[in-house]
Amino acid sequence: MKRICIIGISGKLGQYMAEHALSLGYEVNGVCRPESAHKLVRFGDRIKLFPGRTDSRPTIARAVRGCDGVLTVLAPWGVENYASGTARAVLDNADNGARLIFSCGWHITRDGRDRYPLKLRTFVAVFGKVARWLRFVDLEDQVRATDMIFSSDRLWTVVRGSDLEEGESEGLPVWSRHVGDPVLASNLTRRTDFALFMVHALTDDRLIHEAPAIVGRSSSSARKHADRAATVPA
């Protein structure tokens, strides 16, 4: 795998993904809104930028052409199906055989077997309604986006992130197939390690057609259940 595309490269997660990918020798294409392109000046000519909305099919088609993998931030901004439009553009335009890695939060479920803590259930219920009423965020559109991905026969992985914090890398996060696993209880991951896991998923065939929920390797729950973590796919 030599060339990848990062959809949403100007955000914090996207920039961390670019750093990890470049350090591993990947050629990096990137898509971001034109008004956010200035955030990427430090990368210079080490990345090839395609300015445009991440749900723009023409922009995505140009950016992903010839890429072996695509890393996509499924941002739920607005109420115009931004996340599902982005997912559809990637699924429809990525090269055959490309690895497609998507990011979202723990609130997404693939099979309904996740067990969410009360704090997260309350946040999704309250924030989701208020944010949609304010036309700021549509969490339900993220659900539509991931349902679309789950039904696809493309080589996808949906990485579900916990709460995020800044800080030095702690290494590749631990993961489980279902929220509610004790190993995930700390609900905290370094943002740079979320990005590291996304890049790692490009070449880990064990993650094809998986929706791993991740937590920091050095979090208290990961350390407490270190013996169990060895049995969790990772």
C-alpha cells in the first residue's frame, strides 16, 4: 500500500492521521473545505490537497483515484446529510480493493449488542436533539452513514472512538467488538492514538468488516483487564 487519501484532513484527527501516515512512508492525498486549507500549511508539498466539501462527489472522486486506502472522518455537521453523503461518495468512488476506514463515536452500533453507560445514553439523547434543533449536528445521520457502510461489500472498517484527550502517544489502543466490555470502561483515548489505530487498520486484515470500539492502552480499564485484553481482538 503506497497512496492513501484522508477525507477531513484539516481537523485534529485528520492531521494526526497525516502525521502517522507520512511517518510510515505513505503518499497522502487529502480533502478538506477550502476555508480550512490554511491549517495544513506545515505539511507543505508532503501532501496533495483537494479542497472541497467532504460530501462532494466530484472532489472525492478526484482525491481517491489511485489510492490503496481511504481514511474518512464521518463528521455529523449540519442537518444536510453530511456524514451519509460523505460515506456514499467514498463507497461509490474509491478504487476496487481499496481499504476504507471510517471514524465515528461509540454511539454507533452494528448489531445492537452494545451496552452503553447512562452518561453516554443521556448525552446522545439530550445533545443529539438540541444540536439537531440548532441545525449544528445530526447524530442520526452518522447512524445512517454507518448503516450504509455495514451493508456494503467494500473492504471497510468502522473505528468507534471513546472520549478523546490530547497528549503523547500511549501506543495502539485496545479494542473490543462491543461497548460494555469491561476493558473499555475508562472511555478515554489519546487523539493521536485514535489516528494511529485508523492508519493501522489499513493493513490489518483482521479488522475488515469489523466495528472496533477502542480505548487507550494505558487507560485504567485496559490496565485492570490486561489479562482479558490479550483475548480481545487487537
